[in-house]
Amino acid sequence: MSALVDEPSVALSEEQLFGQPLPYGNGRSCATCHVPEDSFTLTPDHVTRLLEHGLDR
């Protein structure tokens, strides 16, 4: 008998991982800041909009 517990692995797609909140974080995911409208780059304008809407935590 193995000392490790066999648990089914759950494979997530890249898109799912991109949108999933980061562990031990503030509830945001990569997708919070890296949006398609900005070609997935982090722009100063988008950061300003996030701050204006209280998403700086």
C-alpha cells in the first residue's frame, strides 16, 4: 500500500488557469489585469481603471 493518497488529477486548460484566482492572493487572477481589449498586456490605463473601481486589493 502506498503512503501517498491517490487522488484523481484534474487537468485545467490554460484558459481556466488564466482566469482562476491565484492561491494565497487577493482574489484576483491573471485575467483581472491582462485583458483581451489590451492584447493581454498590462497597461497603465487599465491599472487606473482597476484602482478607480476599488480593485487594488
